[in-house]
Amino acid sequence: MTVATQHLIARVRASWIALPVRDLAEILRPLPLLEAPHDTLGGLVRGVAIVRGLATPVLDTARLVDGQPATRVGHWLRVAVGPGRFVALEVERAERVVNHLEDAGEWPSLMGQDHPIARLMRYETALVAVLASSRILSEGAHAALVGTTREARP
């Protein structure tokens, strides 16, 4: 099976991720962070940044993909996770937009239907974790992080 939706491919540690281009708002350089409450979501949330005037949770994408913290961050991918809700995903680098991803074969679903990794696909010879933007951060978690930031700002 081939998926014909445009995806942005990005490097995260030794892994590759893909996001539907329709959910990508922008690619930007990292900005200053307001600290998140200690160990928010198991260390997944690195903090909150003000991007285009909006409090935006910043997530450690490496931890999301393989459970280990990021070692290098070169770009943030600002992604729509719901109506009027955005997160920034830390990646080593945004690589390219591709038009087709190939099915990587049958893979057991070890993570459940709510996990942000929707499926594994192949691009050229690389295995790519395709993220489902709407599953990256729940509405409640997003609201709690944004609310905490509003209280911390002068």
C-alpha cells in the first residue's frame, strides 16, 4: 500500500518521523522556553514557548518515538493538534516533503490506538514512524499546560 498524502520527513535521533503536511503550521528555530511543571507527562513536555503570541507546549519528540531524551535539536515543527491548539515538536532536522510513503508490511500494534505513532511506513530504505497529529497531546493536557503558562507570565 502507498500513502499518497504529502508528509514532512524529519530526523529524531537515529529515527525518522513523518507528519502530514496539512497539520504542519511552520518549521522554526528553537525559542526560549518557560519551564513545564517537573516531569510533565513523563518528561515528554520540555516546556512552553510563546510562538506567534500563543502559549505552545514544546515536546521532546525523541522521547515520544523511542523513550530516550533528545540529544540535538535543530528545528521545531509547529503542528496543529486540534482546532486552535498547537504544539512544537523538537527534531534534529526537518528533512524534506515527500509525496509517497510505502507500506512497511504487517507490524503488530504494540502501542494502542491512542498512541501518536499511527503506523510505520517506508521511505526509500528508511523505516518512518508516521505521527497522527490529533493524538500527540490531548486537549486536557494542552489546556493544563497553556493555563499554567498564563499564570506564570507577568
